[in-house]
Amino acid sequence: MFKILVADDEKFIRKGILSILERNLDEPVKCIEAKNGIEALEKTAEETPDLIITDINMPGCDGLEFVKELQEKHVNTTVIILSGYENFEYAKRAITLGIKEYVMKPIKKSEFIELIKRYMTDIQQRQLKTQEEIERKIENNRIIEGVKKDFLIGLLKCSDNREAHQYLQQLKELKVNFEPQLCTCVVFQYEVSEENQEYMDFAAKNILDEYLSLESEDFLLNVTYSEGKIISIFKCSSPCAKNEERKKIIRKAGRLIREYGKVRVFAGIGDAAPGFEHLNRSLRHALRAVEYKIFDKGDILCAYEEIERGQEVRLPHLQVQDNMLELWGELNRIYGIGQTQAVMDLLKTRYNETMEFIRNRLTKKTAVSEREEIVYKEFSSCWTLDEMKQEIKKGLDKLEEVSQETGTINAHLMEQVIRFVDENITEELDLNIIAEKFHRSPGYISTMFKRYAEGGFNSYVTEKRIGIARNLLKDRSISIQEVAEACGYYNAKYFSVVFKKVVGQTPREYRENIS
């Protein structure tokens, strides 16, 4: 809303001007009043008016002194002076202060309104133009920063020296200059979820920009590499990238991200590169180092040059579709060999082979319209061996679920599930608990239940519990609350709602009607 400040020590005149403005302007405005120049300065600081109308003769601080104070405070709000004095010196001083309008009292109401409307239109047009210029600059900067990022990512990913030099030249034209020197890449990886994905990359980069620029003289820049990964580039003083002081800084930076986002964080340090055109090698090694988090060593940092290479591990090829337990056993055997690069490579190979097998099988069994949804986590997104297994399990469960859609019920599994449900009917039960117990997905258990028992899982559990409740309600020495709890319902009101929905009567009514 457009704001107008009216400053005049004569209350009658001040109120009159406010009344004229509020009644005669075509659009709503917020009118602010001040009874002298000092109060006008305070109100200007508080309200930031778009237009100021001030009397020239006021106690304490007159209109011209008020305007001078505004200028000294770098407030460039448009000011209209109202004066009852036809004095050349006043007018001259007003001109030197940049006053837009010097109006003699009394002024006709119609002329005054037209004057204010003209200034409002002019001010709003200037504000709009300024806003458009700001938005244009922001957009231009966004585009330039996007281009810089693309060139940086291109430089980091390319392994061809000639192509790298082209990227360096393009970055130089965008005022990003790299002096010939040793440098290294550090990859910060942090968890990204549906809940934090909108802000986590932005927040993590801001934290790293601020902290690393303050704490490390060798820090050069950060670039967001992908969702959940930021690359930090540092200068190196020697070909050996190992630097204990830098490690302390990197650990602290990781902890800052962890504390802010409440997420896991891990940093991988690449080895030193002899110039920015060779950064690709340092980045590849940093990305390998960040995968080392799967060994869960208790540290949030790993330097590539410190990873033990280890001997090549050879295991018989496993047919993934044979048995999930066999796959689990093999992964455990590999993991137990040691925390070496060779072990990590084999874990990665087995994981990727298994997930590709699952994807290929799902592709054959899934409608074309649904195939684009068949994706799985990258190995680097698995933080522990258990998470890697869980991702494989989800894929195998999905494959089993799809396979069963046109097949028969898994009767053997459902007999076990029903027995478990019946034995634990008065305990907490849901699909997640059943799925975890029988190493299946909740969706698969739900599908099988709908085929095995009419109405599905929830209907089956409810019918069983209400059956128990009917028998217990026959014993009037047991309270309805106790009946509810004995059937697995810890909220008596909810129990009553469910009971009435199934039986057609509340538990109390049912008890009263029992003969």
C-alpha cells in the first residue's frame, strides 16, 4: 500500500490534509501523521513512506532541517513542502535540497489532489521500474552463476586437457580466474530427503561458503555437484594432499552441516592435481573416498591417498534370483574381508549387478507407462551395509510383488503371516511390523492379504479383535476400557467407534442387550 507522511505542527491543518487525502484519492493509502520535524524523522524511519508532505515552519526541527536530516541519512523519499511564507530564501534553500515541490498555502483542494495524484503516479512508475531493474539484475546474475556452475562442473568432469583449457578460458571470461598451482577437490556428501530437499543444498553451500572462506586461506570455491553433494576446491602447498589442519577444518565444516540439517555428513578428499586442468582426477578420487563411509569407521572424513588398496577379491558368481539369504551371506563375507578399496569395489559391483538384474526383470514385467519409475539408489547414496541390503530388499520385494500380480497366492507365506497375526492379535500390529517380520515390503503383504482374506489386512485384524471383544463383554465384571485394552485398542472411544461400525451397536448397548 502507498504510504504518505504528513508533518505539520498545526493539528487542524494536519488533520484536514489527512482527511482530504483519505477521501479523494482513487486508491487506498496509508496516511501517517507527525506534529513536528523530530517526530517526522522517527515516523520516516519506522514506516518508510513513499511520499512526504511537510510544513516548512515547525518547532524543534523545521521542514527544511527535516529534509536535510533525511539526506544525511540517505533517505531519498520524495518531499513536497507546504509553506505559508512567500520567502525567496526559503524557496532557494528548498531547491538546493532537491525538494520536488514548494507549494504556497492556501492551495485549492482540487489542485492539491491533482498534485498528489501526479506524484503518486510518478513515484509508483519509478518504483516499478526500479523493481524491474532489480529483478532483471537478479535474473542476469542467476543466469551467469548458472553458466559458471555448468562450466565448473564441465571442467571437473572432463579428462581431456584441451577441453579443460577451453572451460578455463570460458570461466576467465566470466571473471573466474585460476592461477597455475596445485589444487585438490573435497566432496561433501549429506543426506537429502523429501522433507529437506528444497533447502538442504542451498543451506549446505551457504554454510561451506561462509565457514571455509573464513577459516582456510587455501580455500578457493564451492560448487553444487549434484543433489546432496558439494565440491570444495582448495590450493595445495605440496603434491601430498594430506594436511592435518585442513582435515580439522573439513571435519568442522561437516559437523556444521550435520548440526544445522540434522543429517549424516561425510567428506572425501581427493589427491593433489598439478593444475586446474587436471582436477578431474582429484574429483574422481574424492568421490571414491566419500564412498568409504559404508565401512562406518566413526570418522566423517576419508582421504583417498590413505585408503588401503588391498588384494583383489574373487568370489564365485552368485545368481541373484536364487536366494536372498545367499546374497546377504555373500555381502557379509565380502564386507568382513577388510576395509579396503578392493572390498569396496566388489561391494559396489555386487550391488549394481543385483539392482540391474531387478530393473531388467521389472522392465519385462511392467507396463511401458510405468517403466520410467523403475529406479534405484546409487551405491554412493547408501551410507551403511544395512542400507545397501535394505535397498536390494525393496527391489526384490517389488519384483516378487509384480511377479505375483498375475500368479497365485503365496500360500505358505500367508499361513505363517496369519498364524503370527492370530498369536499377536491383542498387540500392536500393522503392515510395517508384518513386513519387517517376514522380510517383505508392506505393499506385498497388503496385496497377498487382500487375496487371502476378504477385505484385506485391516479388515481381518478388526474382525478378530471384535470377536474377542464380544466374548469379553459377556463378563460384566470387566470394564469397557479393560475390554478395549485386552483387544489391542488403547483408546476406549476409538474402540467404541470401531465396535459400532462392525456390530451396529456400541459396546455398552451390546452388553445391555446380551440375554
